[in-house]
Amino acid sequence: MVKSKDNEKAAVFRQLFSKGGALMQEKSKPVDNLRADAEKIITRAIAAVLPDAAVERALKGKTFLGRVYLVAAGKAAWQMAHAARACLQDNFCGGVVVTKYGHVKGEIANVACFEGGHPVPDENSLRGTDAALALTEDLTESDTVVFLLSGGGSALFEKPLLPLAELQDVTNQLLAAGADIVALAIST
């Protein structure tokens, strides 16, 4: 039902704004230029904020002294870690990714990838968190941890102070009550 309404709206839009359409019979060239410019701006804006592009911009050309580790958590963790790993060549010692089920898109050299529950944390979320904590356990002051966090990190990167079943129950109750992300992040 929604698709047919969207299709109807798109058809009306095309009739009005396409060449020969009611609103485009005069001065079609400037509007075409505006449309092309708008599409270019939107495309570039979206490309600029993609997780991998943002990480690459932040890390490209950076050098770190000592050992370098990578920890990434959230729904975009794999994308961010993949981009970071390409930038972190020297002194890279290992990494951990904790992301949502179905979000690991392949192996990343010397990075362990874990998929866990989102928005409700599960055993695999805890396993990934434990692996990240173990990875960073013996750091020295000359070591660097590149920590990348994206949306979903509060559910995926968990070290709860209460039993997991209790945390899951509270999270499920909050979701059923319509709680927003702030309430969920505070509860986890």
C-alpha cells in the first residue's frame, strides 16, 4: 500500500517537473541545472559521512608510536575497522570488531570479528566485549588504541554489572514500552 502511494507521488512529481511537464514548459534549463546540482550535493554529502570514508579521512597519513590496536563497536564497526586497518600499517598488533549480526562483510587481517545482539545484547555481544578488553589488557603508555564507535555500540559493547538475562529483560521491557535510544543506552 505504501509503495503504490509512493509510486503515485513519484508519477505526479515526474509529470510536473519533467521536460514538457506543467511546471517545466518554460525555463526548463535552470531547473534541470538546479536538480543536477542538488543531486550532486546530496551524493557528495552522503559519501562524506559514510563510516569508512570518515575513518579514512581521520587516520590517513597518521603515525603512531608503540604498538597500535584497533577496537570497533557498533553497527558500522566492520566498515570503520576495514578502513582503519588499511590506514594502520606500521606497528599494528591486532584488533576486535563487535557488530550486529549480518554486518561482518569478510575477514580483516589480524582483526577478530564478533557479531552480537542488537538492540538486545546477547552472549556473543559479551564475548566480543571480553575479547576487546583482553586485547587491551597489557597496554603500556607508548601504545595506542584506535577506538571506533558507531550507532548500536551501547547494546553491542557490553560488560553488564547484572546477569545478562536481567539486562535482556529490562531492555525488552523498555523496547515494548516505546523507550527511545537515550533510555535504552542508559539501561545497558
